[in-house]
Amino acid sequence: MANNLETDSLKVLIAALEKLNTGFSDLKPFSAPALDPAAATVLMQVADRMQDNYPYFHPLYAGQMLKPPHPVARLAYMLAMWINPNNHALDGGKASSQMEKEAVAEIAHMFGWDTFLGHLTSGGTMANLEALWVSGRLDPTGTILASRQAHYTHSRISAVLNLKFESVANDLYGRMDLQALQERLDQGGVGTLVATLGTTATGSIDPLPELLRLRDQYGFRLHVDSAYGGYFRLAGNLSPQTARAFECVSEADSIVVDPHKHGLQPYGCGCVLFRDPSVGRFYKHDSPYTYFSSSELHLGEISLECSRAGATAVGLWATHKLLPLVPGGEFAVGLESGRNAALSLWQKIQADPRFVVAFPPELDIIFWVPRAASVSAASELSRHFFAAAEQKHLYLALANLPVEFFNLPAEMLPDSPTITCLRSVLMKPEHLTWLADIWTLIQQVAAEVLPADLD
């Protein structure tokens, strides 16, 4: 039987646990409760239930933005769980709190910041909530703007925070439309603009250099949501326009990035950064029992969340030590491999007359539809294609996007404003070497599912 789930690293975990144990050897002997023999049965039930998942770890899973953590992150996280530190206060996570500060500083340095305020969160939603919460404290009446292709969390967060929110139209490449934005800015009342560097549907990059110039003109706060795309600042194979956007991220007022996406971490691991450390004043609060073990900064003093898993910081710290966040390093090369895979697959699909593509990928996400007589017929074919691909163990995704994103042939009847398309996120470094297998399976599915007169 093929062993698709790597297990050799468990030997390293056992050795590390033995090393960890020596740090507490001067304690009075204590025997933790023995594992209940029934636990083995329960774990086998868990293993059985967990088989009801798509194989997110495998290169033939090329659907949603899901991939396993790096082995060192997984092992470091598990190692920390034997202690289960809490990074709210230093006495709950002495070592892991310091590791979080160091890991977050490395992320901030990646964006060009050495002076900042920031910390990890349970994910991008919470990280964006904190950024908009600070925006609301600075300007309670200002409207939050984000593009229509920005993550839906921004409108929901604004509602939670009782802040006004409006969306701005996109251009034909899924980016924020500058003319539409200018018209809205002329009306006044904008407090914060959210620029998305890597939309979750299409991987589109909002035109950050132009947005920064508008900030200088109109005086709004600029928040960069790079939960998906932030790490691509290290990639050396971006288009010139995309590279320029990442080059000026350091001029933003706040940044969000998700290490549990391209940062190779387990869920949930987000990160929020503020360029101006003085916004920490908004977090100030008293706790009668928490912050007295040290005069150093407790992470709970600069976070809206209270208890947070210290193991998250340990996993991220270990990953940075093994794979430093530097251009040209192994981590950056992995990002570049995923992008190269997306570009190559997009080119193959573009050259196949049975498919209709959208714009080229800016990061590592591509989407396309089967050619059909109408938009609605193409949507139906996409759904059939998705199901047939799964039967061949090729796992794609579906998305519902505006028809104007696609270069529709003149004969395709535009009978719907949106189209259900096939979508692939090629975010695993292994996707590049597996591209021939992926393309072979796409060809096989196309031969079975698409009408013969489309060949």
C-alpha cells in the first residue's frame, strides 16, 4: 500500500520530546495519567472519519487554497502541545511568546518594517478585524471601502464594528477600478481603504501604487489585506505591475498576512501589523490577575483575542529558522514554483479550443470554463467537469465570477451576468513537477465530458 502520509518524521518528534523532557528533570517525579486503552479504538474511529476528506496534501488536489503545513511546522506545533502554552500572558507562554515576537518581527521585516506593532491571530478574519477596529477608533464616522472582489469578511467585520462599509467596482482583471474609486472619493467621508493583494477568488492584485497616491491626495487610511498573497513579496517571477504593488506595501498603514496559507503553517495562524506602534494605546486595558509576572510586553496587551495557542508561534518560529524569509531562498523558490505551475497550466488551457480562459494569473490561481453556446451552458459544463475530474482523483474547485472577467467568444450567448467556472489554486511547490499528470487528467475529462463538436 502506498504511504501518502509521511510518518518518518515522528522519530524526530520523539527525539525532540526527550530533549524537551530534560528541561524539567529537576522536578519531583510525576506520572501523567496513562492513555486509556479505549483511546486506541477512538483514534481508529477518528482515522476512519477523517478519510472523508479530499486529499488536500496531494499534488492532485488543485482546488481550493488548502495544503498541509510544512513537516517542521507540524512537528514543532505537536512538540509544543505537550506543554500547551497560552500566548496571552508571559507566564502562560514564556518561551512561545518570545518566539512569537521574533517570528512576527521577521514577517514585518519581509514587508520592510523594523518599527511596528504586531502579533499573531487565529486567522485572517481576526487579523482584519483588528486592523479595521483600529481604523474605527481613529475615525469612527469614516466609511470603509473595499473592492467587490475583496474578501466578504470586510463587510461583515464593518457591520460587527458598527462602521459604514461600501464596495467599489472592479476592472476586467478583478482589481479595484481606479475611476470608480476616484468618483467615490470625491464624495468624501472615506476613512479607510482596503487594498487586496491576492483576492481569494482570482488572486488579483489591487493597484497599490496608485492607491497610495490617492491616499496622499485624500487623506484616508490604507489597509493592505494580503492574507493570501503577502508572502509573494519574496517571489522573483511576478509581472512588473504585480511586483511594483508588493514593493510599496511598506507604505501602508496596516498589513494582514496569513501564515496558514503560503506560510506553511497549520490552521489557524494569521498576523496583523501596524506601521505606527502608537496604535497600541487603543488596546490598553487592565487585568487583575494576568500581567504581573513580567514588566515586558505581554502579547495580550496588544491583542483583542485573549487565549491563543502558543504552539502556533512555535510552529511558525521553527519554519522561519529552517526556511528564512529571504528572496532567492528555499521558501521563496517554493512560491515561484507554484506561480510557474499556474502560468504553465493557464497557457495550456488557453491553447485548447475547448476552453475559454480569463486573464493570466497574477499569483498562482487560474480559472477557466468549457466553451459552450451560452454562459449558462458553460456553467453547467463546469459543474459536470468538476464532478468527472473528482472521479479520476483530480480535485478542482468551482467559482461563480462575473462574465466580463472572461474573453468570451462572440458566439457565446451572455444569458447570465455571472458564470460558474473551474478554478485551480496551484500553491504547492510540487504542483510544478506534477503538472504533466494534472494536464493529462484534464484532457481525459474533457474528452469524456465536453461535446465532441468542441474538439
